[in-house]
Amino acid sequence: DPPEPYASMHNPVAMSLPHRAEGELDRLPPSVRQDATAFGREKMNLWGIPDTEIRRMRALYYGNVALIDVWVGRVLEVLKQHGMEEKTLVVFTSDHGDYLGDHDLIWKGLLPSDADMKVPLLMRWPGKIESRGCEEFATGVDLMPTILSAVGMAVPTQCQGRNLLAACGHADHAIMFSEPNKWRYRDAKWSYTWWPDQPFDTLYDLTADPEELNNLCYECDEPPPVAQQLKIRIQEWLNNSTPKP
């Protein structure tokens, strides 16, 4: 619900439709359908929303993005006006995205995927950070060690994250958590989520299926070998990340 002029900035008719596949929800772990069709205490159905409504949601979301962009610009301008630009590390990020109809879903958390887990991460500090992009993986847990390092404070030895000012990211992969109990491994080729309480997991070959529409773990007598390998990597990471008494 952005205010005007942002609410009518984008024409819903011009909005592209989301990435989804016929019958996709039936090829996902059962909890996805259960949560999507009876969401929360309100028991709202978040699945199968008409295209006209999806286009309207996407147009309003884009309007909100424009609104935020304007106000971030004003914050940066105030820092400059007060001589604080070179003394301030500005971090722009988000805790999650929104499906906006991708996978026939809206909101977040139901299906760990790029649609709700790939978020912006921009850092600005004139004179301290060079202007460049980073193609490596980074996650939210990197923010704490990055900010502590930037202000000259020690980073705890058991910190799971990395200082992004010294090292771009996690090199070739990232491991992420999605409530209530889902763990996702993501690298340049594979997107795999371990669902401990569900009958099968989700695995996508991002080279052939960049929109994560064809779950390779569905209707398999045995999980694909790559899924088994990535599950072990997640479990090893969890074991190594847990503080020892």
C-alpha cells in the first residue's frame, strides 16, 4: 500500500507474470501446500490467486521499491550535507523477499528459493570502499563481522560470518535457514533444501532450471546422489558452526 504517486506509478497490465509451472505445488513437500492453503491463524489461502490480482500486487510492490529508493537517496543527501558521508558506513539490505506469484505463492518462507532468499546487499563508504560488484555468495550473518571490523572492534572467534570488506563473500556457496526448520544450500549450479520433517527434499539444477520449477527430488525412490552429498555438506556445516561446551 504505497502512497501516491507510487501507488499508480506502474500499470498492472504491463507487469510480467511470475515464474511458475503447472502442478508445481504438487511436486513440493506436503507442508508447502498445507501452509499455502491455510496460512497462519487467519487460515488465508495464498495459492491460486488470479493473474489480475498478481499483476496488481507486483505493480504496488514496484511502487514501494521506488518509494524506498527515493528515501534512501534523501538519507545519503543528509549525510553529505552534514559532512558525515565519509564517516558513515551505509548498509542497504533486506531480511527476505516476496514470491509475488512465483511458484504460485505470495509472501515468504513457504519454499526456500531465490524468490524469497536472494536479497540486495549494498554497502557505501566513500574513501573506504571502492565502487565494485561482487559475484561471490554472502549472507546476513556476514553483516555483524563486517560492521565490527569497519569500526575497529574485535570479531568473536566463534562468529559464523565473514568480514566482507576483507573478503568478498563465501566464494562458491551459501547455506541459509528458513523457518521453521528448513536448510538451503545454494551455489552456481545447485539449489537444494533439506526438509528434515518432510517425506522428500527439493533440488533444482540452476543451469537447466534457473527459476527453480522442476524439483528433482520428487517421485524418487532414492534421493539423487547430488542431493545426498549436499545434505551431508549442510549437516557438516551445522556441526562445525555449533558452539561446543
